[in-house]
Amino acid sequence: MKLLFWTLLFLIGYCYFGYPLLIALLSKYFPKPVHKAAILPSVSIVIAAYNEEDVIKAKLENLLGLDYPQDKIEILIGSDASDDKTNQILQDFHSSRIRIFINSQRRGKMMTVNDLVNHAEGEIIFFNDARQHIEKNALKNLVANFADPTVGCVSGELLFAKADGATAKGVNFYWEYEKFIRGHEARVHSMLGATGAIYAIRKDLYVPAPADVVLDDMFTPFKIIQKGYRAIFDSTAYAFDSAAHQLFSHKFLRVMVPFFMLALLPLNFFMLSAGIYKTILVLQIIFYTCAIIGLLARNQKYGIFKKIAKLCYVPYVFCLLNFAALAGFYRFIASKQDIAWQKARKQ
């Protein structure tokens, strides 16, 4: 029992602290630079959309304003049976650079994306989401990395606007932490997941994703890495958004940590003979108490409750993200994961 306890505790600590330190050290002493150059290949911008009436017009105007030769860009929009005004807005938007595909029935994001890539004519596929604003020079900065023949996938940086509330601050903190890991992974060789709102690949490396894939921005880069190419992170290519409510170390352990946490607390109650176990139990109780307080105070913006929320937002969001991972795992094994995605909206 003691061995299991310490193993779980070590794996949780390694996943969130040990691995980031290790990958940072490796990137410092064993870097693998990317050889960038100012190249201008043809680019197909791909967006799968569902009920985006409030953002789709601004998104298209944003993409048409990118600093890139107009004759080298095409924009492919796939509306997955949207039932708001999205289709009408798309059809009223006149531009020879925009190609519209409307599904009469919902097929899911991945089937829509697969169809769009199949119709794409560019050498580079630039994946976007409908909501985020792309910085004017982002596309040029991304494609410059493809001058290096070893690079197959490039992810840009998603920046979140500052927002009040514990959840938004916690998500911002976690995202900065995630970008830290991805950046160092890319300097060693490859990151293991792209930023879905802003990443690009060589078209001839694209592998159609199964309809039930949820994390396409992990599936696609990983398939490219399997072919011997690098998936890298470029912090000079920006997308902007507002926060809404290596494989074993970075991805597998992240999925397993919620189960380790569930096992660690009850195990601790059976191991109180030594002082160290009592101390760890107290620390666990304090941590989860702070998470509960963070939950209850997450929307407080004034006085002492705002300070409490600020103090407790990290444990709250940490538990929130791990609970979401558990919920996702349950939906997966219970075959309740719908391929027709739902939109995340700002609160």
C-alpha cells in the first residue's frame, strides 16, 4: 500500500512539476533549431463552423485582411448544418477567395474538416476556429517554419484577454503553463498537441481523422510526428480569444492524474501511522478545501471575497480541469461522446 501511495504521489508530482523542469533543461542543453525563411507557399485556410452567426462575418473579414499575397490564399468554410443565420451570412459574403460548403445534416467536426482538406488546393493547410481573431502577420510567421524540410506542423500562440473571475484567471494561468511545456518540447524536437485555433501543416502529410476524434489538434500533429516530421511551436504567430468557462509525460499522465488523485486521498486515510502521512493528508484536505472555496467564490469581484477567490483559483481550476477529464473519459467509455460538437461561448 505504501509503494502504491508513493508511486501515485510521485507520478502526480512528476507530471505537473518534474516533467516541465526536465523538458526545460533538455531544451536548454540539447536544442534543435528550426531553419526559418521568408517563403510564400499557397495556403488553404480551413474552418468547420456550427451556429457562428455572431462571429463568422468578423472572422472572414479578419482572414481576408491577413498580410499574405491574395492570390495564394483560399478560405474554405464548412457549415455543419447550422440552424441560425450562419449559412445566410456566408452566402451573402462575396469573395472569390472564399469557398463555402454547407452540410444539410450534422456530420461532426472531423468529417467536415476531412471534406474541406480534401477540397483544398494549397500546399499548406491553415486550421482555424471561427471565434478567434488572427494577428495580421501570423500566417507569414507560421509558414516561414516550413522552409525547414523537417517541419511538418506549426502551432501559433493563443492569447487570452484579461478577465475577472477565478475560472478565467485559472484558465489563463494553466494556458501559460501549457505553452511553456509546448515551447520547450518543440525546441527539443516536437510538441505533442497544437493550438486548434491557429496551426498549419503540409497538406501532403494530412491523415483524415476518424469521426469520433475529439482532440483533432492532438491527433493531426501526432500523425505527422509518426511520419518522421517535427511539430513545433512558434510564439510569433498570434491568435486572440477570451477565456470560456513527450507522450507518456505530457499526455498519458495528464489523463491518468484524475484517477491517481481519486486513489491517493482514500489511501492516505489507511496510512496514518507515521507523521509524514498525516502531514500529506492535511495538505490534501487544505488543497481540496481551497478548491471548494474557489468554486463558491469564483464570481466574486469585490472586497474580501475577491481576495479569497484570487487565492483559491489555482486549486479550483486544477480540480475543475481534472474533473472535466474524468467526465470526458466516462463519456468515451460509455459511448456518449457525440461527434456533433457544441459551441463554447464567453460568459
